[in-house]
Amino acid sequence: MFGGALIGIFVARVLPGDHLSKESAAVVKLAAAVVVSLTSLVLALMLSAANSSFSANAGIVKKLGSDLIHLDHLLRSYGPEANEGRVTLRAYTSGKSEELFSGSAVPTTTN
């Protein structure tokens, strides 16, 4: 918009007088208002999509966490026989936590 205004200042010197009337200025203002309205609509839709994606992922992480805690409590109720399973569950939980919250864009896989 700013660049267009600068170009308009220089081009106005060569344009005929009927192109510089108040009606022409009103049309340009209306066009600018339409561009601003469409830009704000697109930004609002982008923010809405990002928010819904974040909410869905947050729900998945909460469900995974509660399932892991529930599984640990179930294994604890089986007594010392399930300690090996609980150790494996802790290792999986540590790895998954590092994968989800490490800040890296590419998840690490261990086989």
C-alpha cells in the first residue's frame, strides 16, 4: 500500500485532470478498504486454523499422558512381577516426551 501511494504521487504529475477528481479518489479508497477487509479475513481464517490444529494436538497429548499414567497404575497393582513392564513404560514415556517436547522439527526414531 505504501509503495502504491509513492508511485501514485509520482504518476499524478502526468495524469490528466479527470483522473485526479474526488470520484476517482473515492474509488481508490474503496478499493483499498476491500483489500484491507480481505486481508483481515484471510488472517483471521489462518489464526482459526492454527488454533484448531493446536487444540487437537493438545488433546492428543493429554490423552496419551493420561493413558500412560493409567497403565502405570495398572502395572503397579500387579506388584513386583510387573516391574520390568513399568521400566519399559518409563523408557517409552521418556523417549516420547523427548520426541514431543524437544523443540526439534524432525522426530527421532530408535529401533
